[in-house]
Amino acid sequence: MGRPKGQSTMESWMIANGKKGECFYSNKIDRHLTAISTHHKRKILTERLITITTAKSKPKAECITKVTLL
């Protein structure tokens, strides 16, 4: 079967099929997510966040993006 054309990632699928007001998180940067939303003719709001994981040894910080579908 495979994936529908143009929806090869979780982010692309959520932007194409998500409902207005839904949010999801991604490790992609905001300009990549904006490009995907333009391709699907959808408006989104992006927010950059820093997450800190403190499991076991040293703390690890990562940048993620919160996406809200408009």
C-alpha cells in the first residue's frame, strides 16, 4: 500500500489531515514546517521550545518546534 503521495513524514500527514486547533511537536525547524504547510495550503503557527532530558546521567537539551494548525 504505502503512504499517500506528498505525505511521507508524520509532520506532513498531520498538516494535511489534522483538525483546526490541534497541536503537535516536531524536531524539524520552523521554516521546514512552514514549507510543508504551504505545499498543503494550510496555515500554521510555530513556536520554538527547548526541552531538557535529565534521564540517568548528564542533562541533555534539544530544540523542538510546537505546531498549531490554524
